Amino acid sequence: MKVWLDGELLDEAAARISVRDHGLTVGDGVFETMKVVDGQPFALGRHLARLRTSGERLGLAVPDVELLKAGVKALIGAHRRGDVARLRITVTGGPGPAGTERGDSGPTVLIVGGPLKQWGGSAVVATAPWARNERSATAGAKTTSYAENVVALAWARRQGADEALFLDTRGNVSEGTGSNVFLVVDGTLATPALTTGCLAGVTRALVIHWCGAVEAELPASVLQHASEVFLTSSTRDVQPVGTVDGRGVAAPGPVTVAATAEFARRSAADLDP
Ligand SMILES: Cc1ncc(COP(=O)(O)O)c(C=O)c1O
């Protein structure tokens, strides 16, 4: 496959990134993942806006939107329709000296495509034994420092679960390792507020907007009595959850069915909502 690296379309095997890249050495980078539908990236405007916000949080110079849009278009155009069904844009601190301080050679910018993962039906989730730190310097930014998520997801898999859910440091439900979470609590569709340190998911924002969900600080106890639970992410859209910490939940229940249908309808009607 082709990749787009620092303004150039290259064969993947020919693309080279410095062994001193700060993204590689210390996880100093930000990224976005989006799906590609009929040759068009879904919600590109929202993803590029969040990439910029994440970059600002890290003090990283994210390139101009038009340059990134041109890179995305070039990458998709270089492949057969359907071969790029998901796409990732990564911006790192670029080559730097050993240690934590960033170098001054400018960012590395990379766009890579690939197939979309199939998520299957309903998910099993388990509450992770580690917290999402809502007071972290990078809370809410989509950084390449994903080791916490890697560890928690591997833990979930060992429990027979598909996704781990983090609580924040105060015990409120926050998010999954690669997803936001929605719960039906006392008949109301709710999702953890951004104050819990969760990512401002693009899918989350659209579900709030299109399906009228409320944002709230939800204590961990809601996981034991929510009548429905679902996950959202750019590659999943809406995925029902059938088991939460060993408790069976209707999957999909009526609110999840309605949210899935509304998301499918609205997203098909507008690829850059
Ligand atoms: C930690 C985390 N939370 C939430 C999400 C969902 O965000 P989005 O809907 O923008 O894909 C992701 C996506 O990968 C994620 O990694």
C-alpha cells in the first residue's frame, strides 16, 4: 500500500521515519482514526479539528488543514475503491534528542490507510482496575501515548471481555480503551461528561447531537443498573454491549436500536457532519 509521509506519497516499504522520532521514543504525538465510506473520509472536518486541539494541548505544530485534506485525498486516490476503509493521520514531535525534551526539526506527519475492523455483534465489557486520570496533562487529547489503553485492553481480553471501561480518579464512568460509552439510566440516554477525562469522541458528539443523549458525571454504580449500554467509536459507530462486569444487559435494547438506526441514517446523508 501507499502511505503519505511529510507531503509525499510513497510505497509503504520505502517510507522511512527516524529512529529518533519523538513519537517513537516517548509517545510524543497526536493522531486521528476515521472510516472511509465510498472513497470519502467520514467526518474529516471534525477529525481535523480535534487533531488541532490535541496538537495544541501538546504544543505540537499540526499542519494546515488544507495540506492534510490534500494528503488524505491523495492517499485514498492512490488505492482501489474500498481498499482504504479506515485511515489514520499521525503527527509526532519529529526527530529529537534522546530524552523527554522535543527537538526542533519539526513534526513528522503520516497518513496510513487500511481495512476496517469488523466488530461483530454485542460486546462484553469489564471495568478496568486502573483509573482514567481526568487531571492528567493530556486528558482528553488523542495522543499516541496509548500504553495505558494497551495494558487495559489486554487485561480485558484475559477476563474474556472485548473492551475495558475506565472510571476516572473519583470513581465516575469515563470511557473505554478505544471507545466512548453510553448508558440508559432510569430511561435517559447518558454519556460520561468530558470532565471525567474521556476523549471528546467524534461519534460521541454525533450521537449526543442526533439522538439527544445527555452528558453527566455517572458513578460506577450505574454500570450495575443501566438497562442498556453501548460503545461508540469511529470504526464501530454504535456497538451494543451485552455484558457489563458479568451482568447481562439487553443487546440491543430499544434505545440502542434507535440510536444505531439514527446514526446510520444521518451519517449516510452527510459524510462531513
Ligand atoms: C480512548 C478513546 N476514547 C474514545 C474513542 C472514540 O472516539 P471517536 O468516536 O472519535 O473515534 C477512541 C477512538 O479510538 C479512543 O481511542
